[in-house]
Amino acid sequence: MRALIVVDMQEDYIGENSKYLYEREKIITNINMRIAEYYANKDSVIYIKNLKVRRQENYVSEFVPDLNVVSDVVIIKDKSSCFSNPILLDYLKEHSINDIEVVGIDGNCCVKSTASDAVKAGYFASIKENCVGVLNKQRFIQSKDKMLKLGVSIL
């Protein structure tokens, strides 16, 4: 079975008022197309939200309103890789998932960490480059090289 893991597509990171300058509409459109493909094939779509500390309290921002949310599988992470939350591993095992595609924000951190940890955990992992937001494109060249060396497929 396959799963699409949608990482950190939250208001704080890619919302209209976000301080980060991703190619917002292009990324959201491309990710929504991937979500539709996975959903149409009855494959799992897993959404990841990043937990932040704001004013000494835990805080999780909402998904951007334009994001297609087709499942209620939402996992909270507090580190760059969503594999840091054992709930994800439990879900993957329970649903016999062995093929993971990672999309979302940011290709130099959370997407890279998640895809890399997926391979380390024994999963086939890929990223679809046009569905990954990247702030530092020069650094992303190195990130892709590291992922490829680990065995992450880049589509």
C-alpha cells in the first residue's frame, strides 16, 4: 500500500500572511493534485502538523484553507521528522503501508528529514519535487543529493 504524507501545510508556513516566501499557489495546486490522485486510488493520505511553542505554550496552526483535506488522519510532530511521533509508525504498520511519498514544506528540513527517516525505517520513500516548498534553492541541491544517497527517490 501507498501513502502520501503532507507535511506542514499550515497557515504559519505557507498561508497568505506567512513571513515565508514559498511559491504558495503553485505548491498548493500541485499538492492538491497529488492528494486527489492518492484519494482516487484509495491510497492513504496522512496530514502532518508541526507543533510550535508560542509564548511558552504549545501551538498548532491550521491548514491553509486552499489545501484539500480528504482524510481525518492528522499527526502532530514536534521535531523535523514526522517519524518522531510513534503514532505514524503505528498507522503505517496497521495499514500495511510500505511506499511513502512526502510532499509539503520545507525540502531542506521537515520533508527531507521525513523522507530520509522513512528510508531508514525500511520504507520505499519518494518526494515529488514540484510538490515541495523550498526557501533556499541552492541548499536544496545538497539536500536532494543527501536524500538520493540514502535511497529516497526524487520524482
